[in-house]
Amino acid sequence: MKFFIDTADLEEIHEAHDMGVLDGVTTNPSLCAKVGVKDFEGHIAKICDIVDGDVSAEVISTEFADIVSEGRNIASIADNVVVKVPLIKDGIKAIKTLSDEGIKTNCTLCFSPSQALIAAKAGATYISPFIGRLDDISSEGMNLIADIRMIYDNYGLETEILAASIRHPMHLVESARMGADVATMPLKVIVGLLKHPLTDIGLERFLADWDKLQETLKK
Ligand code: E4P
């Protein structure tokens, strides 16, 4: 399973990258607004320099011709850029066009299996089902991952399932169980994957016992 970080914050991207487990980055207009990005293309270029893997940068156009031209422009920023396109009719049409040109795409804002199927038919490189936002409205987000996995496997569809809107470590664990290809997470979730109180207690005991041994050896 590939691990992406879901942020436009360069420091967070450096921190996750330094852990040695980062495969890519996803951004969106809200995440760019959160860190006050002024020069969008320059900022995405900086992210692409930090990581070798895929970096999703989202279009803000909603009409076919505009999405395609914005997508081509985003794709020219770096070799590892993926054009993120919303799951609307013009977006699907644009994904087909961009994919036919060899441009990688991430179809975002997916909330149903039917949406995921049509995105794959259009040739999306990634589909981004938003687990947390479904959970937020009392729907079972994880069922969506399972349904998409089954449908894609039924037909050998190669679009990668990118579990998004992950809020806590169990979302990641469940996504892995369901066979998602990628998970994109905020830094706090990536760090949270490591946490276990028994690890901390166990390490404390090992080190204390080692210190005791050193004291005994001195006598
Ligand atoms: C995915 O690519 C989105 O950027 C993201 O996962 C959305 O997460 P949120 O629902 O926590 O905003």
C-alpha cells in the first residue's frame, strides 16, 4: 500500500518524507488556502522537488475546455504531477481527454461506486473515495472502498483506489484490509500509526533494565 500525505504544507511534507515512508502527496484548493499559497504553480513545483512520487494538484475549472487547458498547464509543472479533477460530467470528459494524452489524473470527490466505475472507464489513474466525509453524514465510508475494490477487480480495471478523507489510524487499517492501493492522510494520522502505549512502556522497561545491569557490572 502506498502512503501519501494530504497537505500543502511544505514543512509537514518534509517531516513525512524524512520518515522514509512517503510515496506521494495530495493537495486540494482548501489545503492550499490553509497555508496561504500565493504562487500555485511555484508551490506545487516545490512539493514535486521534495518527493519523487505522485503529487496531486487540483484544477479549479468546472467546464470541459477549461479543465483540459488547466490540466495541461498543471501537468507541465513537473514529471510527477497528477491532475486532480472533480467527479462531475465535464470532469469525466476531461479525464478521458487528459488520459488519452498520457497525463495522469486523480478523480476526486467520489462518494459512490457508480461514480468510481465511470471514472475508471474514463481512464483515471486514481479514484479518491472520501471516507471521512461519508462517515460524517452517518454513512459507512469503508463500504465504499470495499464496493469499488470488488467492482474494479470484477473487470480488471487498473485505476488505483486512493482512500481519502482519512481522519484516524483505523481508517487506514480498514482501507488496507479492503485492498485500497493508496491512502492519503494528514501528518497527524501518519504519526498516529506508530503509537501504542505498550511500545512506550516496553521500551521504558528495556532501558531501565539495561541501566540496572550496568550498575550491577560496576560493583
Ligand atoms: C483528498 O485528496 C482530499 O484532499 C482529502 O483527503 C479530503 O479530506 P477531508 O475530508 O479531511 O477534507
